[in-house]
Amino acid sequence: MAPSNGNISGGSSYEDVVAYHCDPGYEISGDEERTCQSNQTWSGTQPTCVDCVPDISLYGGGNSESSAVKITRRTAFTIRSRINVICSQTYSVTYEWNVFQHDPMGNVTQPLDFPHKVVRDSQDITIPRNSLGYGATIVELNATMDFPTTGSKKSQVQKQWVIITPSAPVAHIAGGSAKSVSRNGVLVLNASESYDPDEYIDDYRNFNFHWTCQTPNGTSCNDIFPDARQSAVKLQTASFPDDILTFTVEVGLPGRNSSQTSQSVTLLDGVVLNIAIRCAANCETKVNPSERLVLVTQCDDCPTASTTYLWTLVGGKHIDWDVDTTTGNSSQNLVVRSNIFEAGESYTFRVDVTSDVAPGGTGFSEYSFRVNKPPTVGSCAVSPSSGDSTITPFDISCEGARDDDLPLVYSLYFNNDESDTLLHTGTTERFPPQLLPTGQEHRDFNITLEVRVSDALGATSVIRNIKVQVRPPSVEDTAVALDSLNDTLENLLHKGDNHGLLQLTNSLSSVLNAANASSYSNDSLSKARDGLINSLTRIPVQSLDNIDQVAGALGLATALEEQVTPQSQESAAQTVLRMSNFLETPGKEDVGPERLEETASVLLRACVNLLQASTASATKSKELPSSETRDLLLDKNKIATQTTFVAIGKLNAAVLDQKVPGESPTTFSVGEFNLAVENSGLVRVAWG
């Protein structure tokens, strides 16, 4: 009997063999052939034709409204897909993402103002911060399989649920948490720089303000305000009932929680400079200990010359100004390195300013904050404990990480002697099966992985020293992989499987980088790198994590300069330029300087590899006898070099934009290449 959606061929007499076939878009499950036996029965079992429909798994949200993940509007997030298809037929997969929300009446609508820059036809979708309305949100993927030989199509739809939640407006009083003012002067309390982190309200005049006043002994002095509901209040200090007063402002928006902040004001005799501290980076209500803190001093009446600044850490806490900061304690601005503050602790920095130019003057300002606690450190396990690169899929799962600021993001890194390579990132404790880079022979092929767990505010804890043995495949297996690489890459590209493409690039590149070159022809090695590099150009740039993964894979694929052809140099240079443009683009992800420099470092390594490859191949091309071929290749070298330097320039501009005057240079070193970036109008680039 023919299976449903299939047919059979062959006779029905004794010892006849029948073959079972499935219609296009279906796959045989069971015995493909059966033999007529002497007892008038068929051997084996009746097969069926299984529909080749993609099995889609989505990660990053909940599977229903009741299990929806709560995400603040101000937080960007990514929904990732994994498609499993058991089908030997040739097919391609197209992705179509849509986002729907419940309106106030409970109806499901598609947001009309969804950003056009969002990539909707890729394996994953990244939703920028402040792009969705509040409430229940459905992120939907329609994956369609296209069978080119028959023209048939099969589709499946899966959904993830998230709930977009509001944040309270951020209350801010210009000048810091404390400041000095002249005893016979005017104090301006200004809260007009309070803002809506959700970016719904961009005019402070739509906020509700309420000021209160308190003396050191706790007595109210609210009668000092002519109108306590203004964004800015001007007060005569001569009327103050005490030398120290604390002013508090509460800032609210209709239908949302309010927030408040306070400023202590101290009256001083003589000439008092108008000093104010402004936070320039890492300015959340809870400071991220994994990021740098950048404080900028503003002084309206300080002369440029003969003004001194002295920073102190108030409250008995200690800081090594030479080691823990990039500015020291005598610069106008203060930059504190990452991982200096203790989680959950409160800190206050104070700057005292003195002017020696007549009429002179002194003044101070303070900035107080509380440090966010990173997630509790959990544990991770790898199975199996050993395997072969490019062949063995490793399962990596973690547990025990906890935090109040959800969702948590798990990022898997491969540690080598030169850099850390981001292999995967997502919101689940269990990573999809991973092809891992090979280890080094002198370490018995053991590699070290780490998992960085970050909360919604960016605070990160690290699960370190995850060991696994990853051997290189045999020379024979590698040769087979190289011979079929173009077909493998084409298959991954047709499926839109960017995750699989990155895994293959990282694992195979590590094998090629460690391989004995005599085992393979130079032509096969160069062609393999050509295929890997050119395939990476097809992955869209959507986020810093995305850049980390693509640039890291590109760095491994271009690590051996003599095997990177001028054609690949040119396409890779365009890729690094595209990623550098993303870093420099206004409105990119709201990240601090530490996170940005981490991505810049990964990207710079790929750029340096390209410059070295261009130099090596240009030297080789000059020796070619054919002037036509020589000129063609040299032209590609030139274009690749110029494009790469443009990318480095944009990378430099993105890093420079986050630096303040007086801060020591940020230095990137890749081999003999050094790039120093500082806010002085100069860029120092050096080889050697």
C-alpha cells in the first residue's frame, strides 16, 4: 500500500522488492524498501511520509501570556530562533518577524511606529529600547521552507510573549547630591534635567514636581518655597534657617511610579564658586559595577588657568587614585575603572575647587550613588567532557544565577591566549548544542570556557574555568570537511542559520589555525577561508553582541595572513566597516565606555589581521609575472587597506566620544599594532 503523500514502485510476487517514495516536501520515515516473502507478507514495516515542516523553537520570552517575560521599555531585547528540520531535500528558509501588542481595549494590533531599521528577515530579531508600547506583546516568527525543485512551500508560525513595563521618571537636581553656595547669594534648585527613561515624555514641563526642605535636626522648612511645584526654584540664601539644608524633589508622571532625589546645600562665607558634578556615564539609579563611572565637573565662574581640583571619597572608604581611576584625583573630571566598587554599597565622591585668580573663591560638589548587585554566581557543566572540533556538538547548561533585575542574559565565551571570543548569547540557562574551537596540543587539547551572566542593568558575574577537551578532527575528516565546505556553507546560508555559520567558522578556523600546513594544499586552505569570510558578510548587524560574534569569528578566520586572499580582504574590509558604522551611529545601544571598548577591541583585532594580510599578499602580488593580474590584485589590496583604515577611524571616533578631558588614553594592542585614544584631539597609531 502506498503511504499517504507518497507512492510505491515494484512488483508484488515472491521476492519482488518495492520501493517507497514521498511527494516533494515530505520525507520517508521507516523502511524505504520491502521484500515480498514466502509467507505472503512484506518484510520490515510500512513506512510513512512525514511532512517537512520546520520545527521552530524561540527563546527570549514566554510561550504564553501567562508565562510572559517582563521587560522594561527602556531595555533592548532579542528573541532568538532555532529551527530543526529532518529533511534531506534541498530547501531554503525565509524568516518573517512581526510584533503585535494589545491595545487598551484588549485588541491585538501591529505597532505602526515600529522602527524600520529593525531586521525582520533574519534568524533572530533585536527590539531596540523604547520602541514598544506598554503591555502584553507578541513577537511572532513565520518560517517558510521553499523547495526549489518543485516550487512548493511549507510554513510554521511560533510566538513568544513579553510584557513591556514602565519605569519611573528619573529625578535629577543639577549640581549633584551636595553643593556649596554663598551665604549672601542666590540658590537655584533646578530639576528640569529630570527625564523619562522610557522616552515617552521629552518635555520636563509635563512632569509633576514637588519640593520639600529639611534642616539637620529633621525640622521642615517647606515655607521657604514660593511655589514648591515648579521645576526650578530660586531662593535667597540669606533667609535660610540653618547653614545646611536638604532639599528633596519628587518627580512624577500620571499613571506611573514617581521617584525622588535630594541635594544638601551648605552655606559658606566669602567668594563661593558655582560647582556642579554631572554624571556622564553609568548614571543609572543603581551604578553598574561592571562599567566605568564618569563624573564631569562644571564651574560657571572658574577661570581656565589657576583653578585646582581635588577629589575625595567620602565616608571612610578607600580608593587607589593612581590605579583605580584613569584621571587621578586632581583632574577636573573623574573616571573610575570597572569592578572597583563593592556590590550593594553606597559611595559619595566630592570635588573641592579652588581658584587663585582674583577674586579667588572655593566651592565643592558631591555625587552619591548606590552600586547594583550582579547576579549570584552559579555553575555550568559541559557534556560530553571531550570531543572533536567541527564534529561533536557540546551541550552547555548553567544553574544557580539569581538576580532581581530580569531578564538575565547568558553569554558563552571561549578563552584563548590572545582574546575572548563570544560564541553565543541568550536568555536561557541552557545553550543550544555548540561546535567548539579546538584546543592546543601542549594543553592536551583542553580549552577554557566562561559564562558571563548579566542582569537587565548590565551588572555581570562570571562563571570561570569551565574545562572541556576539544581535539582537532583527523586529517582525513578535515580534508572531507574542506572538500564539502562550499556546499555546507551554501546550505547554512539558504537556511538562514547564522548561529550554525558562526559555530562552523569558529571551530573550523581554529582547526586551520593550528593545522600542519603541509597536510593540506595552500589553495584548499585559502579557498576554505574565502568561503568562511564571505559567508560572514551575509550576517546582519543588529547589536553589540552581534558585532562581538561576527568580528570574533572574522578574527579567527583571518588569523593566518598568508591564507587570506585579496578578494576576501576586500569583502572582509566592507564587513568591518559596516560594523564600525554601527558603533559610531547616534542612537546605538545605550552602553557604557567599558562595554563599547570591549566590542571595539574585538573588531580591531579583525582589522589588524586584514592589514597584515593585505601587506603580505601585496608583497606576493608584486612578484607575479602578469602585469594585468598583478595590478588587479594590488588594487584589491589597496581598497581593502583603505576601507580597513576608514573602519579603524570610525571605531576610534566611537571610543573617543565616550572619553572626557583629563582621562588617560585607552590603548588597544593587537600584536605589534597599538592604538591610543584620548580626548586631546590626537590619535596615536603605531606598529611595533
